[in-house]
Amino acid sequence: MNEHMIWLLPIPILLLAALICWLLGRRTPTRRLGIGAALAMLVALMMVVIGSRINALPLDLGSRSWITAFGTLPEPVARATLNMRIDGLSALFAAAALAGGTLGLLYLAQSLGASLVGYGRLWSALLLMIVGVLLGVLAGDLVLLLFGWGMTILGTALARQVVGARDQRPLTALGIAALSGLALLAAILSFALRPNDPTSGSYALMDVDASLQLATWIPLLLAIVIGLGLPPFGRMSSDDEGTPPALHGLVIACGVPLLAIYTLLRVFGLTLGAWPISWFHVLTALGLISLLAGSVQALQAQRFGPLVGWQAVAQWGFTLLVLGQYNPVSALGDGGNVLIIATALTLALCAIWTTLTSAFALGALERRTGSDRIGGQPLLSSSLRAAGLVYGLAAATAVGIPPLPGFWVRRWMLDEGVASPFLLLIMVAGSGLLALSYLGPGATFWRVSAPKRSADLLETGWANLPVLLTCGLPMLIFGIAPGLMVRAVLLPALSAIQPLVDTTALLNTTDIRLATQIAAAGLVGLIVLGAVRSQGRQHAPLWTGGEALDRDEGSPHAPQAIGYSLRGIAVLANPQTVFSSLGRSLEWFSGRVAWAFQVFSGRYYLTGILIAALTLILLLVQ
């Protein structure tokens, strides 16, 4: 097989699978089509993994001239070339999108009834979304990136339309995502019309540098900010439009946000060391606001979908906060800068995977109880121990509890002294708020009542148990063996972002012996916790003399009070409440103005005319 074909075949395979699901959706059971789509995506994932092993990266997949502009001369003066290119960074994000998509399709397929028919469009939409992400990460020019961005938005919109709310209300998340596409289009148009180089019509990503005009940089960074759902565009990730939590998590983990964070890291690598120091201050401030406001909004969330979305926003903020510590004055291969890029890359991957995992775990809880409202979760007849442990694993990874990958990135920054004391304080505060947002929903997995043996309730969620355990496996493996994570995952991507990579600092802080000891202690703690929770409900009830105990079951989301007290910070992420207050104020002011104008209407009309005439006469006399 041609070395180029193994990278290009996944796209037609997924498109063919999407067409089959669309055509057979009304006749074939939806679960079978979903499993078939997951298998097609698994084949595409295997091709990406095999291609990254047998081919030397980076690799140009091909280019073709597709836009030509003619001037007054007989020869064309501008020509745009379609480029497709693969390197360590794009291969990593392509594999992450395909792996998440495979598990997501399999999870959703197992959640549906075996005889359900008529929802094949859902798999077609999700396949189109992943194809758009693949086109975006393989793009070597901005136009192809925009095309992939638009296809991702289209697939997301179709998926939400199939299973979303039926009240015909406008899709807020879709509208905000469309704004990111328009911002990217504005950046491309300003990039093509460079006044300093009128004969160049190149849209290639390799031509992106820090010498571009602000007319290009501002819309490009705006598209990334909107795509990630950062403040004040948080509803991009938090508004689930009535979709199930599992589908919402798949969309915000492997859809437009994944493409946006890839674009940020790609552009950052292409302009390495050339940004003004003030730009890094902007990244730091934006990351700070996103981390704190996203965590507070997650504490205020009432439903599973917005909860997962705001937690993702907080983790994206953590990534930008770390990336803003890059020192452009240092040498290209400086160990501190390499450490910062590796930390930001690891945090981005952790955000993608923990969002996906926590959404799947909460989806299992929603299937058991029939409700996605956090505060109204009923007591379970039997605890969801496996889903609860996987959810706790995702929470521990996001917060940075040893020995998981989220812990190692924090240790890298502490050992090298990259972060300032103020930044460390902000990280601790943000991680604490984020941990509290996981605490309340995590408790619902263990809240059980008297055992009730119901076949329907007990069978619910068992079909997705292998998918949940598979989601938790990478976090355990890379947490126990961080050296494997550095060599197999980070090094190829780091080489694509920064040509000179010194991994001494990374490898010195990944002592396998110490990691094994910490991992053993952590696993033992998890096992003990699971045993205590499972045995705690099997004791004989206390004798009360026939009287009912007066006890309070408590709220499963008690930390929500903290989010309410910090609602002033939450406004930065979602200013909808501010706009609502302004709207009510405007209505009140309009009412007062209307009351004032009533003086000149009805029986007061003649009085108003007389006053106006008298005023005119006095002016003439003067």
C-alpha cells in the first residue's frame, strides 16, 4: 500500500459508512448501524496508528493548485494550493478524535434499544463530524482547515437535531459555533489580502507568522476562543440543547473544541518565539478567567450536560494559563519552554479524555434514574460502583491527584519552577473549585436506598461497562508509566511544535519507581473505597422501636452553594444573566418613557398643544 494512501483512506471509509447509515437508517436497527459505524471508525484509527509507525513524519500527503487569480499579465499572479500534511501533532489529534469517536459511537449504540429503527442519521452526523476534524488536522492550508471546521459544525448540528429538544427553539451552541467559522473565514480573507505582499495568494499554514496584521490575528484567535467555548462564549460548550449527556460529551470532546485547541497549538508552533510578550499576558488572563469562571459555572450547573461543558471550559482555561507562561526571550530549545509546551499538550489531551469519560459515566447514571438533573437524582436501588469509580478517575485526572497524568504536569511545573507563586495560587484555587464541581455529582453514584431487585434497573448500564472501563484504562496506564506517555505520545507532537526538544527535564521527573509506589497506594485506596461503599449498605438496620428515623438525605450537589456565592465570577463565562438584567432595565425605562409621553395623548393632548404654542410665542417675542 502507498504510504500516502494509509493516511487518506480513513476519510473515504468514514464517508462511505455515513452514506450507508443514512440510506439504511429507516430499515436497519439503529444499534446495528451504530456498532458498524464504530467498527469503521476503529479501522480508521488502526490506519492512523499504523501509518504513524511505518512512515517517517512529517509527511506531505499531496498538493494541488485549486484557486488561480489572473491580473493584467498573461500569467497568473496568484495561485492557492490545496495542501495535506501529517506530522506528530496532527497524528496525535487525529488518533484522539478517532479513539473518542469509536468509544462514543459504541456507547451510544449500546444505550439504544435492540429493535429501535429510524435513527441512522445520528451515526451519519457523528461520522461527518469526525471527518471534518480529520480534514482540519490534516490541512496544510487555511482554506481546507475552514472546510473541515464547517463540516464539523454541520455534523454537530445534525446530531443535535436528531436527538435534541423538539420545541423548535434556536440552537444556541450551533449559532455560536457558526460565529467561530465566520471569524475563521474573516482571518483567511485578511490573510489572503496582505498589503505587504500583493502577489502572494498562498493560504498555506506554513506562511503563518507573527508578522501578519492584527486584522488576521484577531479573527483567527477569536475563532479559537469561540471554538473552545471560552468566556464570554461559554454556551458553546455548556448549552446541550436537550441532548443526552453522553452525546453532548462526545460533541464537545471530539468536535469543534478539539479542532480549536489543535489550531491554537499549530499556530503557536508556527510562530514560536515571535509573539510579543503582551500576547502571552493575554493568554494568561484569558486562561485565568476561564479556569475560575468555568469552575464556578460548573458548581452552579443544574443538569449533567452543562456540568460537563463548564468543566471542559475550566480545563481549557488551565491549558491556556500554562501556555501563557512561555518565555519568547529564551533560546529555542530552552528546557523550561519545552516543559511548558509539554504541559499544555498533556492538559489538552486530559481535557478531551476526562470530558468524554465523565460524560459517559453520567450518561450511565441518567439511564439508571431517568433524569439528568443533578439536584433531583433519586436514590439508587444499587450503587453504580464501576461508573462511579471511572467518574472519580476522570475527576482525579482533571484535578491532578497522583498518580494520574494530571498530577505529572503539575509536578513538572513545580520541579522546574516555571510557575510563579501567584500562578500556583490561582492553579490551586481553580483546581479546588473544579474538584468541588465533581464532588456533588460523584456522590450520586453511591446514594442507594433499600435494595430492590428489579431486572430492568439492574440490567441498565451493564452493556456500556466495557466502554467505561476502556475510557479509564489510558488514564491509569499513562499515570503509572509517565515515561511511556512522554516517549510514545508527547515526543512526536513536541517535535512538530518545537524543532529542538530537550526531554531531560521531562524524563527526570518521571521516575518509574516512585510512580509505581504512588500508583499502588492510589489503587489500594480506590479498592478500599469501593469495598467500603459496597459494604456500607449491607449492615442490619438499627432497631428504632418501630419509629421512623428522622433523617435528612442531604443534597447530592451541596457545593452548589459555593457556586452561588461566587456568581459574580461566573458572569464572566456566561454574561446571559447580565443581558437579561439589562433587558429588564430597558423594559422598565421604556415603560417610564411611554408613561411620560402619555401626557400628550388623550385628554392631555390639547394641553400639550397649548404649552407648545405658548413656548413658541415667548421665543418669538424674545
